[in-house]
Amino acid sequence: MSSSSWIGTENLSLELVNPMKRAAPPFMHTPYDGSTNPFTVGLRPIDKAAWIEPDRHLLEHLAVKDSLLETSRESVFQAEAETEPAQREILAMIRDHLQIHHPDIYKVSPDTVTIGENRTVQTAPGDAPLTIAARLVQEDLVVMRASGDEYRLAAACLCFPSSWSLVEKFGQPMSGLHENVPGFNGARMGQMVARIFENLKPEQIVCRYNWSLYPDAELHHPRPKRLRGDVTAQGLVRLYVRVERQTLRRMPESGDLLFTIKIHHDPIAAILDDPDGSSLASGLAKQLRALDPDQTHYKGIGRIKADLVDALEKLGNGQLM
């Protein structure tokens, strides 16, 4: 569905983890440090309280969502008519979650949700429930519905895609969504994801992380990108590690799967200033070096992979460029 698809393990009985444990600014999640491996299947159970993750960019990200929904609605919102009950279920779930777990940020009333001091979202019937829910949280919301032996993309408010288009992918099954992901279709990765989808219980929430390198910090990135050119010190620090925090849970009433995606941007320049910067740079270099040709192409770094690895290894070793 996005860069490098699902990561993790089949075992859903792992110890619950707190995704906020590395919350020191500016990095909340660093899957590129070597703690996970790209292009493997891995999902970890998380506690219900950690499902939605507001951070210091909340109002900024919500403003971008507002703009996209007003100016490019069809490109960021698609839904089958039969999904409206599931959309209402999602809106109710998110409202309840925010009221219980984030009362310091969200004030929930019967018809509105106030975020911080100045942002109020009308939640009474009017707009599509999924778009209302999406205006409350930084996460994008994707509904996967059972369709024969697969799940298809039946509804989504996807404002911050990572190199894929909702209009082009809407209605497609998992095999279609991942047709260009190395090692997914016809391989163990796709089979494991199918089993996870089928066996996930409503009381379970699972989470995984994905990363890619991008030339900018734009949130709305529907088109594939390819990195080219300068990997000197000046060129490297202009890049960003785009981290996706993805969660999956089954909705108890509809039985649909709700997939959330939250974007984090880690500037390479900030990594260099971090106390763990050398370790992060070395971990990222190691992950890049291990990518095979298909994976390297998929990540969009084919032309500069060797230079990226060399530059990051020098940084990791404390060498000036």
C-alpha cells in the first residue's frame, strides 16, 4: 500500500509495546535505526491507549487536511456507498478514544469536538463520517472490506499518501495495492498478511513502521519520487526520512479492518544534531546497504544508493564530509 508494505512477524501474542517510549524531540519513531528490517512482515500488538498519536504537529497537519478536502476532495476521499455505517462506527470509535485517552487535547460534546483552544469540528451528520473522523486526527483512515479471499480498499480519507494515488488504487484488493512491492504477491509476505487480516480480533490493535527517503517534508505525496544528484554534506542534510506509523484493528460492528497511517518527517540535518545521531546514521546506512536491486528501485534511490551509504557511514563513524 505504501513504501515497503508490511513489516514484522506473524505472532500477535507479543508483549504490548509503548510506541511513545522514544518521544524525545524531534524523533518519535526510528525504524530506520536497524531495529526492524524493511520488506519483511512484522506487526506488534499495542495497547489501546496508544492507538491514536497526537503530537506537536497536530494542528499544522489538520490544517493541511482541511485544505486538501476543500480543494482536492476526490483525490483524498473515496468511499463505497455501502460503507457509510462503517464510517459512522469509525467516527464514534475515534471520538470515544480521544475523549478517554486524550482529554487534555480534545473536548468532546454531542455535536462537536474542540481541539486545543481554537479548532472546533462539527461531528453531527452532514459530511461523510470518515472525513469528519479524519479532520480530528493526524492519521489517515483506510477501510479494508472482505471480498472473497482478499480484502479490498472500500473507503479512505487519505490526505498524506506516500507515493501512491487513492484514485488509482480505490476498490483494489490487497494484491492490487501491492502489485509493485518486491516480495509481496505470490510470496510468504502476502500469505502472512492475509492470515493476519483473517485472524485479527476486534480487541487487538497491531502496529508497524515503514520508512523511505524523500527530498522534502511535503505531507501530500501521491506520486512516486526518485532521489538524484548531490549527496555531499549539503545535499544529504536536505533529505528527510519519512516514517509511517501504521495501525490495524477490526471494527466490531461492521467487521471491516481499519488501517491508520500517520506521517513523521525526520530531517537528516536534525539526525546529525541528535545525541544518538551517529547510531541512527549507521543504522540507516546498514539498512540501505542491505536492499537488493528491486528494493532499491522501489525506494527510489537507485542512482545514489552507494553515495548515500558512504555518506551515512562516514557520519556514523564521526567523520566530517
